[in-house]
Amino acid sequence: MISPIVTVDAAAPGRSLARALEGGAVLLFPDLPFPFNDFERRFTERPFADGKAKNVNIRGEAAELRGAAGTPEEQEALRQLLIRYRAFSRDLIGRYLPDYADRVDLAGTSYRPFDVDRRKLSWRRDDTRLHVDAFPSNPLGERRILRVFRNINPAGEPRRWRVGEDFGSMAERFLPRLPGYSPLSARLLALLKITKAKRSEYDHLMLHLHDALKRDEAYQAQGPQADVDFLPGQTWVTFSDLVMHGAMGGRYMLEQTAYLPVAAQADPSLSPQRILAQKLGRALH
């Protein structure tokens, strides 16, 4: 089954959409308001990025701006825009995913003005390929990756994605190919500060799933998938560690990453942590 796109009527009475999200849906909000003032519109007309990284972002309570270009006044306005988008994302979660409101931890907020990088990147860095998100240096353990995206393109250009089959079906295909987990290696990586914490077996499996998916040319071309266009003004929300996705094109987007404990889910059995354990027939280490 291809990951479904579930359109949400923002004017309808508030109800939790957690179960749809946990089941592998992408929640699409067609018309949530997030207006730009006259000064801010410049951030959708040309990139205010230093080009050293693909995104501009803020992190932490201080909301330090990284990767931006422009005058001090412009950079501060961009920082405030990202702070406002972080609040917008928090409010969206509170209204439509109230089960998560007090448990979610907001992480980085990013401004993405560039088109998808189509240089001849290594397969591992090529985000047009179907993949699930996993962070090499930041083990997640019992946390989920929840993301809130918004297309802010001023010229009608969609953000183009493709989405793949459900996580469980993909895992059945690829799990037999993955190398075994080494707790000793995980401890060593943490000791050497290569990772921020010790990788769990779950983190190990997710990193190797990410790589196995991207490496498999036949699966990328022939595996179950569907194209999706997200139009300017649309907001979409998904668990990017569950929904296979590839970014195919589009400029000017905002993104908020958040972490949610598996235990905070409406149904923890739908998490990739529990799905992988079920496929292996044992608890993960």
C-alpha cells in the first residue's frame, strides 16, 4: 500500500489525527494561514543563504540563525520568521494532534530556498531517492521524527515529492540484507564523540535501511510509489522515519522537525521501532 495523503479541513471541528499519522499518512492542510509581511516577502524572491549548507536554520532556545545571508536587519527578520514558523508548527500540533502537545520536543526550524540538489551526488546524499529519515550522528532510540513542511513559493511552483509503500512491507524486503548490530561498535562511536549518544539497534537498522533503499537502483525505479505535488500555501505533516519519501523539486519551503517519544503515540505498535521488532520476532537491543 502506498502511503496515503489525507486532506484535512482546517475549519472542521478539532479532532486528533494521530492515528492516521501513525498509520503512515501524510496530513495535508490546504489553507492554514501563515502570512508574510511586506519586508518578509523578499525571502521568497531570492535565497538568503550563504550557500555553505542546503538550508538556513535556527536551533535551541536562543534560536541562533545559521547559514543565512543578507544584512543584519534581513538576517534578524529571517530569524524572527523562523521563530514564528516554529510557533505555527507548535500550534498546529496542539490543535490537530492534541495527544502529542505536551510530549513533543521541537528541534530545528529551517528555511529551504533552493531547488532539490541535482548535482551528481553520491547515492547516500541524493534525497530524490526514496528513503526514510535517520540521523547518523544523533541516535533517536525511542523517539520519532515528526516534520511540518510548508510551501512558500511565490510563483506557483509546487514542492514535488514521491512517496513509497508502507514501512512494514518495505522492511520485509530489506531487513534480510542488513548487517547485524554490534553494541561494542555503538559504544565506541559514542566514546569517540562520533555520535551524540550510543546507537541503539533501532538506530543501526534505520541507518542501514536508509542506505539500502537509496542504493537499490531497481527498487528506486520499480518499487511501489506515487508522485505528490504540494502547492504554495499548503502545509503537510508526516512521520519522516515511517513514510518513505523523495524530494523531487521545488524552491522556497519552511520545515519544522520535532521529536516524539514512542510511548506518547496513540498506538505505539505502529512505530517503526515496534514494526521492526515484530518483523524480527524479538525485542530490539
